[in-house]
Amino acid sequence: GDRIEDPFIIDALPYTRNGNSSSGDHDYDAQCPAPGSPTGYAAAPDLVFAYMPVQDETITISLCRGSAYDTKVFVFEDVVDNTVACNDDACTTPNFPVNAWVSAIDVLDVTAGHTYYIIVDGFALESGFFTLDVDTIANGACCLPDETCFAASEQVCLDAGGNWLDGDVCSSCPALPRGACCLPDSTCVANQLEYDCLNVWGGVWQGAGTSCFGANCP
């Protein structure tokens, strides 16, 4: 568990392990985006966990349940320094309630056939007891305003501006309303989605069920 050549193996999800990072050496670091540590401050001991998904999925990684020190967690894909996720400060725990200095990665998309090395680290020289929880996040149908759809976690869908439906069935996306679209040259295009009217035509949508007949395009 000290280096990626000999990691703790995560065989299946959900996965939970208690440990103490003080048992490792300082081998790795990564830069976390703000908020949190924008630079690689960690010179603390770290431990390595490896997860090899058998299918594409979305996972969450958390130290928030019982960790007792100022943690840091980051993920390499396949090789050292290919950082795909990093967090320094996210939450408090019952064992470390002072500030939100314990780490979590809420959403990480992983791809079958790749190895993801989860590094449990500490801010600066911090080390100690931790509880690592890794689990999948259920995907659902992400219905976008242009009537396209893809499978995603709820948070990824919301970030994309979509409407998330539990269950990965895009056929369950409802048909969106259409109406007249007034263009900048005062002409009108009928039967358009609001999204297409604004983003494809650069027009002004007249509302659900409206018609170009009688539309008062400015």
C-alpha cells in the first residue's frame, strides 16, 4: 500500500477501509484546484489504493466518515502524475470537527480497462487515522434541452444543464414543447425548441404552441 507498484486492491464497490497513513512514506503529491489547496503542499506520508473498473461508471471517494487529521486525496489514472481528480478540503468528521479540512471527491467518471490509483495523503506533514469509502453513483437518463440524452450521474447531468431521470433509459425523456422562433431579420421559423431557437437560430422563442402565423416578430 505504500507505492503504486504494490497498492491495496479495491476488488469491488462499495469499499470501506480504516487505516493510518502514518505507516506509509511520502511518495506522491498532486495539485488540487481551488477551493482547497491550489498547490502541491503535501509532504506527508501517503497510502495507495488501486481500483480497476470492469465497466464505465461514476464513483465517489470520501474520507469524511471517520478520518482524524487534515487529509488530502487525489487520483492518478494508469501512471503517476496523470492526475484526474484531487481534493484537499471538503468536510469535517466526528473525529476531526474543527474545520472542513477532510477530503472527498464527489464525482469521478472512470473507464473500464484503466487503473485508478487513489492516494490517501495529508496536507503539509499531516498524517493519521482515516476511513476511506469508495462507491458507485447511479447513472440515470440526462435529458438535455436540445432533446438529446446521455447516461450520467445526477450531478454531472445538472452541471450540463439537463434534467436527470433515475434509471438509464433515455426513451423516458419527455418531448419538449415547440413554438415559433422570431429571427433577427424579422422572419420566423416554425416548430422550434426553445434551445434551438436561441442557440442555433439566434432568435427569440415565442413560447410553447405558438405559430408563425400571426407572430408579431419585431
